[in-house]
Amino acid sequence: MSKTISPWLALAIVLTAPLLSVIDVFIINVAIPSIKAGVHANDAQVQLVIAAYLLGYAAFLITGGRSGDHYGRKRTFFWGMIGFTIFSCLCGLSQTPDQLNLMRFFQGVSAAFMVPQSIAFIQVLFSDSKERSKAIGWFGITLGLASVIGQVLGGYFSGGHFFVPGWRLIFLVNLPIGAISLLAAWLYLPETERHNSTKMDMSGVMILTIALFCLIYPLIQGRESGWPWWSFALLIFSGIILWYFVYDQRRKKTAGKAPLIDTDLFKFRDLNIGLAAVLFHFMMHTSYLLLSAVFLQNGLGVSPLASGLYFVAPGILFTMSSVAASRWIPKYGTPVLQIGIAIIVITFCLQIMYFKTGASIAILFTLQALYGLGNGLVLPSLLNITLRSLPPQFAGAAAGIYSTVQQTSSALGICLIGGFFYYLIDHTKNVQQAFHYGLAMQIACLVILSILLMLLPKKVKGASVSHVAE
């Protein structure tokens, strides 16, 4: 391992973690009909193909972030990538819905250990605020591009004819990418300082995992089962456990122990507002990509491959607007994000207007592209806004919290907005009407996001996360 490695090469290596992890969220969307037929699943089971991954991801992200501090970020990244690659292959070999969802859960757990190291490595590798701003920008761009790449690959594999069913290649494709990333990390990625003087808070891990499971599972399975009493009981129980988790973390902090979450983090105002903004944006973003993929295929009769290709233009415009936003935000501040939100809202309103009896290819292509343009002004910049006020010593814990909220938000978007979408399809047999109601819920998320951004200071001074919030 070279000690003089360029930080940008190290960044390129660790960005394979968010790239693969996010691709594996969105690559499923376009392939849902093929997976459903391939493993003979029902609607709730195919929702779990997405949500089980997000559940394992969200439940262990804070643990993953703290593991990097405790055991070393290179080691944690390396073993997380190994697990992710292995469980990806096992997903591709699954024969039943239960096998697939179990492997997806452990695939998500593996992702939870490798992804936070990317954010933490940025804090370590880039001490200059301008360089760190660029690095964080590339992290955000990677997240957005991965969501689009996932849609395209999902359409290509599920709509093609190969030596194995195409949906299996959706998971097996991670093998060569993971192998290359592991080799590069082994040879070039530097190890970071370990902080292993205290024990890991394993009881906190278990409490948080149980709380998130009790929140996500009934939102998915409850609808399919007709909302039995246990679904509401679990939801109430999840709230009680989350309250106890916060109490437990504060108690351990007061006693001088090392809690899973340092509650001092939430003394930073920008972090709290930023996390709330992340909640509503990713609920909107993840559910929109799922709903639009299903609508294109089942509502407009578009093939899986063509459906995936509709996300190429949004990906290109997302990249362009993300790069532009990284330059504009230090000068103009949060109004740049507000412009992006306005573009997305206009796009959704136009989709409701024009997608009543079908749509021309030109209109469909244009509106999808405009969504990418608006989202590029918002999504990458949320990371800067959320983490900008934190001192470097909170890097690992903050990375885990940010990613936990992001993935939990995505899971909630699938459960709440996606669940309502499937409910309407079941009862009205009208995919277009269900899609319109889904868009209305996503517009509501964007309105709340816009209000939250108004509560933040207008100007963002670079992307430094080393100064204390006002």
C-alpha cells in the first residue's frame, strides 16, 4: 500500500461503495415485474425485495459508521464490500421470495458497513474546505448517477435474453465490480487511525434494529394482510422502542460510556433541519423512481428496456446541474435548492396534466429529463447542508446518522407512497390514477422540504464541516 496515494484516487475507490449500494436499490425498480414472475411473488413480497434491503441498510448504518472509527475505515470498507459481493451473488441464485428477501436483507447489512466509510474518508482525506466541497459534491453526484444507472441496467437485464434469466444478472453483475473494488482497496487505500479504547454499543445496535424493523415491516406486510391488529401494534411498539433508544443513548453518554450515537450531534441546528430535509426528499425521490417505472410498463405499455432508457436523459441533466450547483451554492446559497424543488414540482404537475390518457414519447422524455435537472440542484447539496457545521471528530457517527436517515426515508417512501400506489391499483385497476395520486403525495413532500430549507441560513460557506453552527 502506498502512503503517498492521491486522495482523489482513494476517493474513487471508496465511492464504489455508494455507487453499488444505490444501484442495488434502483436496479430493482424496472425489474419488479420480471422478479415477481421469476420467484412467483405477490405485491408485498416484491415490495420487500426493495424494503428488506433498505431495512438492513438503515438498521446497521450507524453501527457501520462507528465500526470504521473503532476497527479502521479501510478494514471495515473491505469486509463490507466482501459481504456485499457474496450476498449479491446469493440474491441472484435465490429460488423463492423468502430466500431472495433474506439475502437482500444481509446485502443491505453489508452495504451499511462499507458506505459510511466513504463519507468518513472524505473528512480524513480532504482537510481543505474547498477540496472537501468538491469531494462531497462527487459523493452526491455518485448517489444520483447510481440511481439512474440502476434504472437503466434494470431495464436492460430484465428486458433481454441471456444464458440465465435477466433478473438474476441484476444481482450477479456486482461480482466483477466488487472484485475490482476489493483489489484496488487492498493495494492502494490507506488505513485510518483507530479509536478502539471503548467497546461497541451492541445493545444500542439491537434496540435500533428492532425499532426500525417494527416500523418498516408492518407498513409493507400490513397492507397485503388487510391491516390486522399486529401491524398497528408493531407501529406503536416501534415508537416506544425509538423513544427508549434515545433515552438509552443519553443515559450511556451521561455515564461516560460510548453510546452508538453521540447525542451531542443533535445540538447542531443545521444537522437537525438537514436530516428532516433528507427525510422528505428521499421519500419523494425513491418512491418516484419506483412509481414511474411501474407506470411506464404497466400504465403506458413501455418495455422494460425502453423504460430503463427513459432515465438516461435525467442522468445526464442530473450530472450537469449537480456540477453547476456545486459552483452556485457557495455564492447564492439555498435558493439554488429552491429552484430545483420548483422545477421538480412543475414537472410533476405537468405529468398529472398530460399523463391522463397516455403521453407522447417526446413529452415523456422531456418531463423525465426535467426531473433530473431539478433533482441535480437538490440531492447532492443536501449532504453539504446537513454536515457542514460538524467538527471532524464526529465524522464517522455523522456519516452513519445521515445515511441511516437517507435509507430509512427511502424505505418509508416505498412503504407509504408505494404502498398507497399499489393499494389504489388493487382497488381501482387504474395505474394512471394511482400514479397521479402518488405524484400528489410527492409534491406534498417537496413543499415540506422547501419550508425546511427556508429555516436554514441562506448562504452556504463552502462545504466545510469544521465550523460550529450558529
